[in-house]
Amino acid sequence: MRAVIQRVSQGSVTIEGKIKSSIGKGLMILLGIENADTQEDIDWLAKKIVQMRIFSDAEDKMNLSVKDVGGDIIVVSQFTLHAQTKKGNRPSFIRAARPETAIPLYQSFVDSLEQLLEKKIGTGEFGAMMDVALVNDGPVTIVMDTKDRENH
């Protein structure tokens, strides 16, 4: 599972001209799910994101989590995060999970974030053509991959 986490002052997802989700201060998460992902990946990543201290405290140091600042989250499914680009000029997405695998994992990730953050999480729509807008605050952008985590 691969995530691009962006600290935002505002963000939204629009589908066919209608706003599906919008937030002020918080996180915009682009989430790529691959065939090998499990509930263990979801649990680890959701907890890590909610606890990650990337918001500024009173002394302007990144010392607060999205939960600490009362921030919101939008999660957008993005299979292109698993693009393989070593050969040729056309990326391969063979590692990206098919919808029948990815959709339940995506929903489980959103559910886990909602439980940890204790509030509703904004989403895109799986498989839809979406316009994702955001104002990256900082800018702060962090890329995480559950396959790169340490096992302790």
C-alpha cells in the first residue's frame, strides 16, 4: 500500500462538476493499493498517518498530528501510484490491485481512519474520473509504502 500524504489548508474532490468531498486544514491522501496488501498494511498505515506529527505547534515546529489540530482527511484511490516505469515509455500498472480486491481494502482503510480520527473521512469515488484540488500547506508532502516499514 502506497500513500502520498499532503498537508493542506484546503482540498476537494469534484466528480462530474459536483463536489464529492471538501476539507479545510488537514490531509489529502492519495492511496495506491496493490495485490499483496492486507488488513495489517491498512492498520499500520492508518495509525501512522493519524499519529504523524506534521502540523506546527505554537513554536512553529512540526510537533502536532492531524488529530491534535482537529484536521480533516480526504482519501483518494489512485492506482497510478504503483506504476512501473523501467521499460519503455508506457507505465505498467500490473502491481495495482483489481477493483474486486482494491475496493474492500480502500473502504477498510477509510473506516480505520474514521475510527482513529473519530470523525467522518472525505473520499473520492473508486474508478471515477476526479478533479482533485488542494492547497499544499508548507509544502509538506510525505510518501509512505507499507512494504518499506520496519517490522518492530
